[in-house]
Amino acid sequence: APQWPQFVRTEVRIGGTPLPLEMDACQVSARVRMRPPPWGWVVLALALAAQSSAASADTQVDELLSKMTLHEKVGQMMQIDISLLTTDKLLDKAKLRDWLHKYRPSSILNSPYSGRDCTVAKSGWTAQEWRAFVREAQSEAQALGMPPLLFGLDSVHGANYVSGATIFPHQIALGATFDREIAREVGFATARDTLAAGVPWIFSPILGIATQPSWARVFETFGEDPLVSAELGSALIRGAQSESGDPQLPRAAACMKHYFAYSHPESGQDRGPTWLSDQELRDRYLPPFAAAVKAGVSTAMSSYNEINGVPASASRKWTVDVLREELGFEGVLVTDWGEINNLHSFHKVASTEEGAVGLSMARSSTDMSMVPLSGSFSDHLLRLVRAGTVSESRVDESVRRVLKLKKDLGLFDAPVPLLESPLHQLVGKDGDLALRAARSSVTLLKNHHEAIIPEGGRVCHGVHQGDADQGADLESFGLADGVRTAEACLAKCADNPWCGTWLFLGSWEEAHPDWPVCYLKTQAAQPLPGKGSAEDKSGTCDVVLDEGTLPLKVADLRKVVLTGPTVDSLTYQAGGWSIGWQGACGDADFAGGETVAGALRRLLPDTVEVTQTKGCQIRAPSHASATCAHEEEDLAATLEAAAQADVIVLALGEENYTEKPGDINDLALHPGQVDLARQISAAAPGAAIILVLIEGRPRLLHGIPSLPNVKGVVHAYLPGPHGGTAVAEVILGLTNPSGRLPLTYPSKASAIHQHYQVQSVKCPGSAAAYLSIGVADCPVEFPFGYGLSYTSFRYSNMSSTPRGRVAHPGAFGVSLTVTNTGSRSGRHTV
């Protein structure tokens, strides 16, 4: 038999010898006589129920396993897509019987509406319609004497494939809340609505660490921090696996995914290979999965990527040595879509599909193949076992885990659920929770404050390093101006209330006598408040600021303009995995919610004149070529209205997408949106622009937040249909923002991989900056954990225990007092 590629062959040895798993058809063909199942499912269920209460669940599962044929066992390792069992989005009983009789599949996934045909008005099944399908399928499986079927759905931000269910903010927005309890409640509500549909397996949470901002699935993660992902992921799992209130389907199984290190494709393209050191993999990417195992997660899903050259679905190191032996995970490991076949067709590590099945069985601890559109996995595995290439004990190992999961979920006790469930009356009733989650996630990134000049004195500012390097709006002075000392430099701005200095003295002036000695910041440079090197007449250099542009002072408003491609779209607020895989067809798909524009129109008083325009419309023949195009008439109307407005709410962002179709070639925001922002800024120099970002990944903004009349920046992530209300409430001050960025927001294409927990990328900038301070961290638009409030907080009484050095591995505690020193209540993340 052909040898495996060296990197795979040397990863695992059994008895010191690599397994030759690829074989010609002639080597594995065999004459097989199939026998009918020896037991009916009703009889078996009664027998199991009658066993002594002292019998363990494992014993019951082993007894069941011992009665199964090889054909039935292999079927328990197979998951198929629901589309194979439907015609025109409805159950096709003939197809169902054929698939169940021929392959005995264990599990069925997906929604018949996941591909969302926008020419059809109906967008999905209700919980009752789902139940009817599940009942028919389980009844047919029961009639054939099969173990019960296990249905699974990608319920990743609510039961997004159950029509009428509440859609929550995506995980990236939950990450911005830094709130375990909200994550737990969202997990519980998501699982409960999915169970209402008769589906007990939910494919969430996503525990990848978002360190590749171009990746199309950033919004599905909790952000870039391992601790945040571990804590919120564990909370969501505990909520999802809680008692549901339905005696027939008492609990759901959560699924930690995608294992492993899928979230950092080197190229930024989905499913691209990951190349990271073991130290980095363990320090940053493994902790959330370790925490999920400790939280009792029932299942895991392996990922599409290669980890340092080895596909995840063929890696003994990560799926056996680490996942099973080191972390102690005992649950079911399912592949992602077609990933075993991908070992042949995509990763090119197996020369045939049959060889791919053999490779995965020998090298990984995979229990179930999401095939999902054929019976090939079953055919191949049967031949490999009968040929002795894969042992039947390897099959038994996985089937035992699958059967135990089904028993734990109550499927042995009630394989055919009742058509009605006490959970049905609760579906879609969690709008308040969705709104609370969105409110807690909205992040205020900029709020412009004007300086109040004390009578008879001037206000000083501390030096803000970096402004001089930017070179914009800065006045420089040198020898030709008679400036060669700090005193002379300060004198130059004695009458400027926004005075700030950047000094280059000493050896600098000797080496470069013709270069500037200092720069003076102007108001446009926005120096940070702080203590400077000069004092006003009262002896202080503290800055007195007004309350800020936000929240808007409604009583002072006359005209407001609402514009931008995401200002009036539930579809864009919800993003991918909403109704359909790539998102909804339109706002009519949603049972409830409110756009940013709709909420502001409702909340603003009638005394305010509100004008709404499109600004530009996103066109995405592919996401890599998406643009935001203006219609000339609409653009002219937008600029005319902006010129007369007091405030312009400009909502920019992304269209809906996920996975491979969401790949992009450039992290920059669509050119049409950048152009729209600049034109509005130029047309309305006297108006305050409030920039709202609704996006799944941090698109480069190319200076939009620094435009002189952009006075506020509000980040909403993908807040779900209820997110528009949350954004409007923050803008108007009805909600005090408390969200924090769960990832680093980059500002330059050359430095998009900056993350707070690693050594930063260094940028020398100009020669002046390099010679004076050396290299510095590359600038970011906004750092991890950043987020403003309408109140202020002070830390005090900080202490740590134990004091002094802590041995590794070890732990220490930190305590401090947080005091709200402002005039209104607020939530705060330390």
C-alpha cells in the first residue's frame, strides 16, 4: 500500500509501525450478508427501562452496542443533511425511508431553508413544524429498530433556524459585554427555543480566538482574549445544557467549536492553514476549550484547517493526545461539513475518499462524520473494517460515545417527541433579553469634549506622543524662528489654549541644527488632557471639559439626518447565520426588532426634523468585490440635508456573510462608504457627525473617526434585530454605554495583527520620531478593552496577594475599589 506523506506518517504509530490505510478496491471487497435488526426499538426501550436501577448508563449503552450489526454501528457515526430527506422544503417520506433503511444514519443536521431562496416568501419552519418533521423521522427510525435520530442545528445566536425565535447579538457583541450572566441566559434561551423544535443538539459556542481580523468568522467568536472566550463560552455552555422544562427533551447538548486554532488562518481566508508555535497554541487558543471541557460540554466539532501542516481531522496530537488524554474530553467529536472527504479533495493528504476515511479513523478520535450529502462515509468505513484496515473496536469506541450522548439527552426514554411542548409558548419571547444583551454590548469609542477656558487663564495639555509624527495641523519651530529652548517653545503658544509641545533638544539640536526644535499641537490634533509643563494664573494645568457631544442634547436639536447603508437594516444588524446560512433576504424575514433609524425616529420628539437618506447602498456580487454605490440623486439629497443639519447619524459597516463566501481581499471598509463619510464631513462642517459601526469584523476606517466634525463613534458589532433600539438609546442617553472592545481595532493594513497580549508590531514612523524615541508600537484605531461611559470611575485601594514574586505555575489575586465619581449610574468592567 502507498505510504502516507511523511508529516502524517510520523505523527502517529501503533505498535511502532505506521498503518497502511490506503488500499485498492480489490483488497477490501467482500461478500456480505446483511441480517435484519434483531430487536425493535420499542421492545428495547422497555427492556432498558426495566433494568435494575443499579445498572450504570455505560452498562446499558454497552448492552445496546453488543446487539448492533456492523452496518448499524457505522451508521451511528454518520450525519447527513436534512435536504436529502425533503422535496420542496417538505418531508419526503420515500427519501426518508430509503436513507434510513440503506444507511441507518445517526444524525440529521441543518434547516431546509439554510440556503434561503429569496424568491420564496416562507423563510423557515416554526417550532411546531420542526416537531412534526422530527416526529415523522423518529417514528420511521423506530419502525426500523434503529436507535433514535439526533437532530442538530447551528443555533449560534438564538435558534436562528426556528421561525419566530428570538435572534440575539452575535458572540462578538456578547464578548463586548464581558458579562457571564448574559452569556448564560442567552445560552439557555437559545437551547430552549431549539428544543422547542424537537432538536436537542446546538452547534455552539464558537471558541476560536479572533487574532486574524480579515477572517470571515470573527463575529462568531467572543474576541481576541482567551480568558474572555473561556469565561463566556463556559457560561453559555452551562446555560445551554440546563434543564429545559420539557420532560421529553430535558436538556440540550452544546458543541464547542471549531477545534482547533481555526480562527487564525495565515492568509486571512477561511479554511486557510494555521501556522503557530505550540506555545502560542497552548497559551492563546487552547484555554477556552479546556474551560469548556471543565464546564461539562457534551460535544465538540473539529475544524476545517490544517495545524502546522496536519489537518485537524487527521491529527492524533490534537484530537487524541490533547483533547482526550490531556483535557479529559469524553464527549462526541463530530467533523465540520465534509471534512473527512476534504482530507482527499482539499488537503490532499489522502489519494482517495476511502483513504481519507481510513486516515481519520486511525489518526483522530473523530466519532461522527458530517458527510453530509452522500452515504460515502458509511460505504468506505464498512469496507475498511471488513478488510481489517480499521478495527471494529475503533468503531465501537465512537459508537459508544454517540449512544451515551443520546441516552443523556433523554432520547432513549422518549425517542418520538410529542407534537406539543410546554416550550412552544416561550419561543420568541426573549426580546427583552436580546435588547439587554445589545445594550450591554454597544461600545462608545469616541465622544468629543470641548474645553472650557477658565476666566483669566489658559488651559494646558500634556504631551501626547505620536501627534508630531502624524505631521497634520502641527506648527513647528526651529533655529530660524529663534527657538532653541523649552521656554522659547512654550512662549510660542502662550496665547493658544490648546497648547502642547513636542520637544527635541540636547544632542538632537547639535546633530540636526536645521531641524525643528518643537511642534505645537493645535485643537485639530486633539492632545490628551493631563498635566503640562506650564501653569495658568490659578496655578493649575487641569483641563475643564464640557459633558461631550454624546448623549445628544435633544432640546437643542432642530434637524437630524440619518444616513448610511446600515442605518435602516435589520438584515445587516443580524448578519450571517440569521434565518439563512448567509443571512436573511430582507427585514421581512424577522419577527421583531428595530433598526437604528426606526428607533431614532420613534424616540426623537416631533420638534426635531428628521431626514433619512440611503447615502450609498452595498452591492456585493461577491464579498471580496463589494462596493457601496451612490445614486446621484440620493447623494445630492444627502449632502444638501447634511449641510443644514445639527447632527448627522452616519451608519456604516458590512453586508451579511459567513464562512468561505465572506472572504475578502482587503480589510478596508468599502471605498464608497469612506467616500460618503468624507463628502458629508466636507458638506457639513458645522454639524456633529455620529459614526455608528455595524460590522462583523474590524474594517479599516481610513481616518473617518478623525474627521474634524466626527464627534462620536458608536460600535454596535452585529447586535441582532433588537440592536437598533440599543444604539438609539445610547445616542440619546437613555442607556449609559458600558461595552468594551473584545478585540484590537487596527488602523493600518500593514499592522492588522496587533493584539494586546503579545509583543506589538513596531513602526518607526518618521525619521524624527525614530531618532528621538526609537521604534514605537504601531498605532491602532482603538485598543482592546476600550470603551467610554457617560459617567466616570476611579480605582483605589488596589492590593495583591500574595505580595512579591509568584512561582510558576502559580496564582495571585488582585482586589480594588471601584467608585462611580460621575453624576449618573453606570456598569463598568475592570
